Amino acid sequence: MISDMPRPRPPHLHRETNRHGNVVWYVREGKGPRIRIKETYGTPEFEAAYHAAIKGGTLQPKAKAASGSLEWLWMLYRQASAWTDLSLATRKQRENIMKPVLLTGGREPLSKITKASVEAGVRRRTATPTQAKHFVTSLRGMFEWALEAKLAKIDPTHGIAFKTKKGAKAGGFPVWNDVDMADYEKRWPRGTRERVAFDVYQYTGLRRGDAAAVGKQHVKNGVIGIQTEKTGMWVYIPVHPELQLTLDAGPIGDLAFIAQKNGNPLTKESLGNFFREACDAAGIKKSAHGIRKAAATAAADNGATESELEAMFAWSGGQMASLYTRSANRKRLAAGAAHKMARTKTETSIPAPDDKVRDGELKPQTKQG
């Protein structure tokens, strides 16, 4: 059995939650002084501040933002638990979205950040719908927290929704089918880096960031145990015999199964480009996430419960898992009821006699004396 493995933490780094519910990080060696780190955990700025504290000093603080400005609100938000509870991947994504926003509008007072100004920002990102969506969700997360903390009077993203692009398929990423998988395996047999990537996706169901990170160090007693990048949850996945054959055939890296030609791990973004090229070469116009959906679909169709699906795919709350179990249940119900569509009724009881029973053949009742 694999016990829950805590997230590695640098020496002398401590975490606590203050009376306001905010997470506080500080460095303290033994009974020495506490040195507070105000940067966001997991960022390069945090690492720099940590190393400075270990050496006995502190970094020079940045210039303070004007109170009531967009930049001021962003700085406060990044110190709140609403921010630190987000996954590192989500924080990194939102920081990248907000950098240009703060560069051009960081000094604007919150009173000027209206629904109209957010909608204008969405229109400027029309050519990149995903960026437009992340732009709104990044602001929404901050303003929803700010409303609760009574630091803002309105949420300027309220009522801004996103419609599926014209021509886009409902249901998100298309699911890989058996033909897709057979075509890929034919183009990329065992012994290729492309096949390693495919089978890691196929037999673990991991998201791209986790697939890029998983390696030998995550395997113990034939089980992969990894803390997921997006949710921070741990998943434990037995190494499938087919995956083991692929890993044995290689080539794999020392730190990650999916590796560059020199054996070094691929970044999350590089893996996306690498796998996209491999799919194009196999004539497949679907993404890696479609393999994860195929794995979840197969598990549900084979009777996996919502709790089992959540454990396998690092979901919580039941919403995602129920999508797959409902679909699987519909398939089973439809299969069981298919015969009911026949126009002729199938008799399952003893049929009635063809000839009517004549009244004269009825036995007379005996009077009770």
C-alpha cells in the first residue's frame, strides 16, 4: 500500500492560517526569528524571497499600488486563501493573463472597471476565444472574492457568458474511438517516443501536465502515485500490463516516462506540441484530452461508480463523474429496453385458448345446504 505522500517543502519553511483565514508563509530556523514571505507560494518570486530569508535577509519590497486601484486589488487577492487554494497551474495561467491587463490598466480605479470595459476586453480577444474566456474567469475569480471581502461594490464580469463557437461540437473535446487508437498504434509502434506518450495517456487517464511529469519515481509496488497539478489531489493507478510493455520497450527518460531525445523531461507545453505532431502524422485530428475522456467513458461503461471515477481521475463534487455514469446508465437502460420498440408484443405469459368456453360446459354450482 502507498501512503499519502505530503508535498515536498523546503527546509525551515512553515505554513499557517491566520485569524482572517489567509495562508501565511514564513521561514524560521529552530527558535530563530520568523521571516515572513509575502510572495505567492510556488512562484519564482516566492522562491527568491525564501532563499533571501534563508541567508538572513529579505528582498526589497515592491512599490505599493494605489489604494482602490485594479493593481491594489490584485495584490490583495494574491495573498488570500481564495488564491492560494487554486492549483499552481491555474495560478500561473491567471498571472499570465493579468500581466498585460495590469500593465495597461493596473492604475485604474475599481470604479472604472465596469461590465462594458470587460466586454471591450473580450472583443479585443475575439481572435483567441480561449484567451478571452480565461480573461473573464481570471477577473471573475478576483471580483467574486473582493465582493465577499467587501473590497469591491460590483462584479463587472457578472452576466458575461461564453457561447460555443459556431461549428464547434457540443461536449468539448471529441472522444477517441477504437479506430483512432488502432490508427495511432499502427503509425507509432512500441519502441517510439510517440507510443510512450500515447500509452501513458491511454492507461493512466492523466491530464497533460501530470502525464509530462510522471516517471519512475512515482511508481511503487506496481502502482503510480502522483499528486495532480490541477486539483492537488493524489491519484493511484496500477500500472497496466500493456503500459508496462511500452515502458519496457522505451525510450523513456530517467525523470519522466515521456522525454525528449536527450532523455530530459518535456514541459507541459512541449508535450502538447509533440503529441499534436504525432497525431497529425497518424491522420488523427483529436487531442490528448479526448483519450482521457475515452478512458473515463470505458470505466463508466464497465460499471465504475462515481466515487471510483473521482478517485481515478482526480475529480470531486460528483459533477464530472455523474456525466459519465449517467451516460453509461442510459446505454444500459436503452440496451435492456430495445425489444420494447417492436410493433408486435412478445408474449411472456400462458396464452388464452383460441376457442371460447361455452356457457353450457360450465359446471353447475352446488347449493350449500
